[in-house]
Amino acid sequence: MKTESAKAAAIIKAELKKHGIKASVRSRNFSMGDAVDITVYDQLPAIFKKIEEFSGQFQYGSFNGMEDIYEYTNSRKDIPQAKYVHIRNEYSEELRQKAWSFIREYYGYDDQPEDVKEASKIYLSKHCEWADTIIYKTLRNEGAFWTQNKPRVKVEIE
């Protein structure tokens, strides 16, 4: 018999697969709770946000750190749910390289290494941040990078 988190994971995985989104969706159970862990790959920020919104319905509450309690704010009887639903967007080395090349050109970092692996170790004083952080922010947010690199496929997550 499947657990509620496993049922939720199966529904999420089926929905993502229906839209051609490559993902790893796993459920896990632990003392006093359960979770669904979702990893998607190289998704546009707008698509990632839709996946977050869709998946959020399967989490029945959230932890309130100020009062050290879990609050049941989204309990539903019509769908299986888990205590936690975690989602992350994992970026390929190829996409990270494209983002770094874009950053080098856009911000005039011609003097920095071309290879993203080397760049990730560099602190960029113009931005007062590590290059890896700027790469992540570029990939995570809508902007000029995605305008140039947007795929021609439109996905509507229900």
C-alpha cells in the first residue's frame, strides 16, 4: 500500500511527464513526517514557478520557526499530501557555461576566465559577489539571459 507522500509524488511525476518536463520525484517518510522531493533540470524561471505552484497544493502546511510549530494551513481531503514538498532546479554544466558567457559579455568581464568551472572560484568586486552566485541569480531570474536563451516550447502546468 502506498503512503500519502508516495501517492502525491506519483501525481506530480505524472503531471510533469505529461508536459515533457524531465524530473526526479521521490517520496520519503521519517519520524513525525513525510516529504516529496522534486528535482527538475534546466527549467526557465517562469516554468519553475508554475511547477512550484502546482506542487505546493500537495504540501498540507508549513513550519513556523518563530513559534517552533508546524501549521496546517493547506489541508485537503481531495488529494494526497505530504508535510513537506521540496523542489529544486538543477542546472547543467552546459547551461551554466552559457550563463557565464552571457555575464562576461553583458557586464564586461573579458578579463575573467572563459570556463565556468574556473569562474565559480572568483570573487567579482564590481558586484561584490562570487561569480557562482551571479551565475545562479542569472539562471534563477527572468531577464536578458533568458530572453536570448528561451526555448520555443510553451508548457502550461495545470
